[in-house]
Amino acid sequence: MKKSIWLSIIFISAIFLSTGVYAGNAPEIMIKMATIAPRGSFIQEAINEIDAAIREQTNNEVGIKLYYGAVQGDESDVLRKIRLGQLHGGMFTGNGLGRIASQIRVIELPYVFRNYDEVEYVRTRLRKKMEQFLNEKGYIVLGWNEIGFVYNFSKVPILSLEIARNQKWWMWAGDPLSQAMFDAFGITPVPLSFTDVMTSLSTKLIDTASITPYGAVAYRWDTRFKYMNEYPTTNVVGATIVSKRIWNKISQKSQEKILNICQPYFDSISRHSREQDRKSVEVLKKSGIQIVTFDFEIKEDRERLQFIFDTSKKARESLVGKLYSRELLDETLSLLEEYRKIHPESNVEKIR
């Protein structure tokens, strides 16, 4: 009996030592980061696991603390706090990343990517180049993740340019890619921070916005809309980055371990994002959101989409030399064309 008790104590102690020994001890270096992603999501679970793995494999030299739900402000606020040394990094969308290195926005071009496979093919091949752009600005990428395809949500079905121009569109304040798109379509948007969107929907300052299905549900924006366009506008990239000022304080051995630990977890976040978006579409439909569908077999739909594609092309061309180089734009589109030649069946995933 005593032997059994002692074996149990030893077993429990071994578990504690292998998994929880650092839980109550502050690491030598705590990397403080922030995100607009909501607390309690699958993202938080993954970050907690990353933190535990990093603490264990670096012998508690390094730990991660992530502030969720925009409690540290919009992405522009987080970047300002990083520059001031109040934060060390963040989990950003392409909008935030583009404020550091504008070239990154080339992998978020509107009305270019049709599905996840196209996105993955192109971004995987441009990844090192994107990381170099950020490195030159003083940041290290811990991992890339996919936030997902963004769709237009509105209170009326948007079936023509005239209808679109009569809506009060939200634009993420300071986003040059979105501004170029709105300019090309002759739409005057309402620039607001991400954190002001829900209030502005409630006060009717805006009535149309673009977001992922999961985002619409998680932030409760869906309660302010009646329609969702089936054709996605773009696919949003995400990355978790840290300032070199904190990174350079970490031993090289621990740096290597951290980089090896992180990306598989962010790949998992991408897979969960896709699944959550699919589930969220069903939630949206059950809540009464109507899907504004498209069909290439219908002439009117085909002409409307072709106009959108042509206008979007003008918008991305207008940003050459401003956000990205001609060479980088051509490389991105060439990679996409390369994928479509290999996979001629590649098309938009219907969500109806």
C-alpha cells in the first residue's frame, strides 16, 4: 500500500516538474504582445501552448504574454507602444504589418485569390522575402497565420455599383490598399479604427463593412447586418512579430528553439481559422443573414464580377511604387498563374 502511494506521489511530481514547473515563475525575459483577436478563442489556446513550450525548452529564459481583444488599442496603437518600449510585439493582420513594411500588402490584393490553396501556394513562396522586409524594419517573425477570406456585409443586397456607392462603408483608418480600392470604385468610405466599428454600426455612422465570417460572429457585427456577399474580397494574412530590441536580449540557442516551436502552432491556428469560418457561415445563415450569391453562368453576374476584377486591377496598378514594386507585384501574380496552370480547376469556394 505504502509503495503504491509513493509511486503515485513520484508520478504526480514528475508530471508537475515536466509541465508546470514554470507556471508560477516569471521568466527572465517576458515578451509582452497584443492583438485585436478576442479572448477565449482557439488563438488563445494556441498561444498558451506556445508560451508553455517556450518556457520549458528555454529553461524559463523566455515567456510570452499576449493581451487580447484590443485592450491595448487598435493595431496602430500597438505599433506605437512597441516603438515606445511599452510592448515588445504583437499578433497583427496585414494592415498592421503593412504599416511596418508596405510590401507585405501585395499578398492581400483584393479580388485576386480564389481559395485557400492559391493563397498558401503564393505566400509560402514569398514568405522569406516578406520576413526580410520586416527584418529590415527591426522585427522578427515568430510565425505566419491565415486570418481568412473577407466578405462584404451590408443591410441591403449590393447588386450594382450605384447601390454600393449609396452605402456608408467602413474603411480601416490609414489603410492605403483599401483606400485605393474605394477610390477606384468611386466610393467615399468612413475611416475608423477597428475598435470603433461596432459602436459606429449601432449609431448608423456606417452600414457596410468587410470581415471574415468568424470575425463577424465573434465581434457581434453580424447583429447589425442582413446580407453577406458570397464572393470574397480578399484573404487576410496574419503574423506574430517581435521587436529586435527584445529579441536581441535572448540567447541565440533560445532564439533558435523559439522559432522552431512557433510556426507549427501558427499553422494550426490557420487550420482552425478555416474551420471556424465554415462553421460561422452556418451560424450567420441560421441567424437570418442572407447570402448574395453569384453565378458565372448568369450573364449579369458575370459582367458585374468582370467589372469588379477590372476595377480592382486598376487599384493594384495604382499602388506600384507606393506600396510595392512592379517586380514584386509581377512575381506575386506570376506565382498565382503558375498555380492555376497546375490546377485548372481552381475556383471560388461557394458558401451558399
